[in-house]
Amino acid sequence: MAVLKTTPTLEEKTPTPASANMQSLGLVLTSVAFGAVGQLTLKAGMNSLGGVQLSVDTLLKMATNPLLLVGIAIFGVSTLLWLLALSKADLSFAYPFLSLIYIAVLIGGAVLFQEAVTLPRVLGFAVIVTGVWIVARSEKKKV
């Protein structure tokens, strides 16, 4: 007599840590993208204020600057996505991907704000990409 299984067992439902990490990769990368866009938006907001000094007047200008408020909101979305990703992935897997924000901000700063991209920055970029690639590849070996 054949037994019909209608609900999976706990072992069938629970993904392995490696597959959970890879499944959460989209959340991690989306959080990284929002974090980079948030940083670039905050920079644009501060640029729009001109020279600033620590004063009540400056704080009021910052608190009412639309670009700064949008940047903070984008950062909030990034944080929520990051928390969701952490609920699914190992911290030691997810955390190195945050360094991709450096790369996105380097490129965004050059394109949007005409910031200099020097050889040491490019070499640092290469080290970061290599490190993230090593972390991502290590996950595939566990599966």
C-alpha cells in the first residue's frame, strides 16, 4: 500500500545553511543597492546645502532638506532589507557583501560628483571584488 505524503517533514522544509544563504543573496544585494543610493542621495543633499558649520541653523536646514530626507528614507529601506536578509543568511556570508557599497559609491561619486578615481582606489576596488567573489564561491562548495 502506497503512503501519500501531504506535508513535508521538518527536514524537508528547512533549507541547508548554504542554500538559505544563496536564497537570501537577492535581499543582501538589494540592501546593498539601496545603501549605496542612500549614501549618494545624502551626499547630493549635503552638497545642496553648501558650506555647513555645526549650528542650530544648519541642523534645521538639514532636517528640512528634501534630498537628505529622501536619503534617510532610502537608508531605512536598506536597513529593513538587511534585517530580513540576516534573518535568513549567516552573518559571515552576508556581511562581506556590504563592502560592495564602497564600489557603488566610488563609481557613483565619480559619475555624479566628478570625484577623482585614483589608482589606489581602483586597486582597493579590485581587492574588495576579489574578497566578495571568494566569499560567494565558498558557499557553492558547501552545497
